[in-house]
Amino acid sequence: MPAPLPVVLNPYDPRWAQLAAARAERLKALGPLVEAVHHIGSTSVPGLTAKPIVDLLPVVSDLAALDARRSEVEALGYEWHGDYGIEGRRFCTCSDVAGARLANVHFFAANSPDVARHLAFRDYLRAHPEAARAYEREKRRASALHPDNSHDYTDEKAAFVKAMEGEALAWRERNRPLAE
């Protein structure tokens, strides 16, 4: 388990999208096992204040095959943390030489409902600026309570995130194109 980090919230930085794209490209070294790599989390929402740590969601065809290639993931500079409390996930982190966290990587199998959950949340925040502002207020509230512990910060805002994920999934379902 990675140690908790201080919670530092920065104004949106358009370079986060470029950093995410570069990291996503490196993950493609895993070949066809990686079906897609999505930029998720607060750094993927233009205008949203965020911890300056890029979150990526690589969708893989098979978690067991990913597990067998753990050493390749680690060779790309990632520390492997296993499911890290979420069944069906493989969580990895990347830090710079000084130990500052640069990226979180959340691998999920293509059929995982967690893929839809993360993408719906991101897309909902992108499409609803008022929801993004409400989330930013919650992030600031949680960081004021837990400035030195990212784990407690995440726990503090968990109920808010879960409720907003429900709204996001309902919104996504309402806005799906009808099948032909």
C-alpha cells in the first residue's frame, strides 16, 4: 500500500492532458492486452482544481494475463499495489526520483462495471460545470480537514463521490443512443 501523501490542490493545468497522453502511449508497450487507455480523475476535467497526479484507466482484455506481465508494468516505472481494495482492479503508481507521485494507474478488465463508473463520472463533470464546481468545493473541504493524509482525504469525500457517480451513471444511461 502506498503511504499517504500531503493533499496539494492545484488550479487546472492544460499540460495534464499531455502528460496523460504520453503515459498512455508508454502503456501501449503491453501490446494488444491493453485495449484502451483513458485519462480519468480530476486532472481530466478542464478547469477543475486537482492534485497534480494524473490518473489513467487502462482497459485490458484479461486481468490474469496482466498479472503474468507484472514485471513489464514495473519495468515501465510503475510500482504494483495489486487490487488495493477494489476487486478486479490492478493499481499502480509512478513517482519521480524525489518521490513525488506523478501518476496513478487503475487497470480494469474490459467487462468491469468500474470502467463505466469512472468514465461516466469524468464525462458528467465535463458536461456539467455546476457539478464540477460542487465537486471542487467538496475537494477543498476534505483537503482542509486532512491536508497531510491523502487516504483520509479520499475517505472524507467518498460519500459525495459515490452520490455523484450515481447521478453520472443515470445521466449516461439517459443519454445513450438508442440501438438501431
